[in-house]
Amino acid sequence: MAVWGAIVFASSCPTLYAQFAAYDPYAPAEKEEPPIKADGSLNWPTFYKSQLVEARYENLWKMGSCGGTNKRITIPVEKNKVDVNRLPETAVEGEVVRVGNGMLWVRQANGTIRTIATHPAGVSAVDVHGDVLARSLQPGMVVRMVSSVDQVGHGKDVLSELDVVSVPPGFEPDAIEPEQRQSIVAAVARLRGDQLTLKTPVGKLHRLAFLINDDTIAHLMVNSLAYAAVGDHVTAKGRVYEAQDHVHWVFASEVNVTKPERKPREATNDVLSSLKSLD
């Protein structure tokens, strides 16, 4: 099942998520709470206004320089914390201007740019959908189609469309049987020229080959912000934090990303190509 381990795009990013660390130097025995509360709402870890301030005092704590009683230290540390769960909720709509791991920077109609952050435990509801060109497919992506292959795994027709999907952990696709029209779910192994090579861990046929062309469309139906791109339309719902330096955060419980409509032969600079340049 190693092939499926390569399809996880929304991996945690230490740089981006450092501010979400639940570490509290003055309560080392603090109980770690589940990311989803009993009522179904998200339970957010502590957000730190300044990552630098938190790192400095965390270092003091580790060196034994602070026992948690010096108010010149404890008061700034406490003021640096934000309880996300107590923030008011808001709805955001706009256009993506930047993409990061688990984050989007979105420009609203009034020009305000908000940072949309999903929960570091991966429990925010994310939906990315729309059509892109199949030539933008990359290794590790999981695709789904209805087609047939011959005895050696070669598709018999040029694909006109396919789906790009997210699969749950532990997902095992059906084995591919030759000479049968069937639903095929497999991971992209390579795209070279017009030939799309897929890989599946089950059955006797582990490698499949299909032909695509300039008009082959990939329908995105995924739950990872790694597929978002500059120019996409976004609606999100979450808890809002307005920093004093005019930084606008939205800790999102729901994010919906829609690809702009495009003609089949329109040049693509969408997310599937931009995955290579993610922060």
C-alpha cells in the first residue's frame, strides 16, 4: 500500500504551523484536548500572536531561567496567547492570492486580505472542486474513471475525462480485470506526452497506461487545499482574529474552493501545476 502513502498533500508544515503549537511553558501538565468537541465544533489549540516571543520564553523555561513566577515574563507570555475558541465567527468570500500548506491568503471584494488557516489536526471541512486540464496531473494524485484495459493493462480508448479524488486512509481500490469496462481508481505514476501511467497495489495488473489529449478534462473532487491556486474563488467560515498590525486571521471550520471556468484548450497555470511551488 506504499503507493497511497504518496498521495497526502496537506502535510503539516513546521514553519506555518509553529504558531498553532499547544505548548504552554507554565502548565507542562496541561491535558491535551481532542480537536473536535462533543458538540461537533472544532477545538482549536492556542494561537500565539508572536512566534518569536513564544519561542524566546519557551527557551527560558527549558533552561530553567523562569519558574513561572516572574511577572515581567509571565504577563507578556499570557498576553501573547489567543484562545481561538472564544473568538467570534465570521464568513469570508474572495479570491485566492497565495497558497500555503493548510492556508490560503484571500482578497475580499473590499481589498482586505485575510489568512485562512485550517485546523492543524486536519479536521476542517475542505472541498476543492472544478475542472482543470488533465495534462496538469502529477505523480501521487489519485484518479477515478470508467474504462477498460487489455491483458497488459493498456487502455483501449483516448480518455476524454477523469476525476481527481481524495481517498480515506486505508483505502484499497478494486482489482483491475482485463477486458472489462469498470470503475478504475489508481494513483498517477507518470505523465509523459500523451501517455498517462497509473499504479495500483491490488490485483495482477499493477500498472495501467491510458492515452489523453489536449482536451482531456480532470474534474477535481478533493479535500486538500494543496489543489487550490491563485485566482480560485473561496468561501470560508471560521473564527476571526484581527491583529493590531492589520493581519486578519480566519481559523476556518469550513473552506470551499471553486476553480474558475475555462475552455478546454485554455492555457493552465492552475493548482496542479503550482503544487511544485508551494511554500
